Amino acid sequence: MTEAWTVILGLTAGTFLIRLSGVLIGQRIPQHGAWARGLRALPGCLIVSLVAVSLMAGGGQEWGAATAALAVAGLTRSLPLTMAAGIAAIWLLRHFA
């Protein structure tokens, strides 16, 4: 067996084990209570923390894009539109401002 096949089989086994462990651990997560509420809030918290770090490290362009995204979020209450507005705003500001 060549080295490439060894790597492919090793990565296949690793991927399978990671997915299997997710299924097995996921069955043990409580469906109700404080842990469940915390885990449901986690994706939003991660996004907020990533945006906050980007804003603190960025300049006026990042703050302008955040303002545009916040305005769209307030007007539409649509996550896809908010994300599209933020991406479009940062692209426009970085390329034309």
C-alpha cells in the first residue's frame, strides 16, 4: 500500500470517529434545563464575539459595515439579509472608500 492510501484511510477513520463521537455525545446532552438553554445560545454568542473582535481590530470601514448591517437587521429582522448587507458593505467600503 502506498503512502497516499495510508493517509486516505487514516483520514477516513478519523472522520468517522469524530462523527460517531458527536452522535454518541449528542445523545447525552440534556434537552431541558440550563445546559440546554446555554447550548442553544452558543452559536449567537460565537458570532457576536467574532464580530466584536473584528470591530475592535478594525477601523472606520468595519464600523461602517457594522452600522449598515445593524440598520438592515433592525428594518428587516432577516438574518440572511443582514449578513448579505454586512458583506456587501465591507466589500464596497474596502474597494471604493
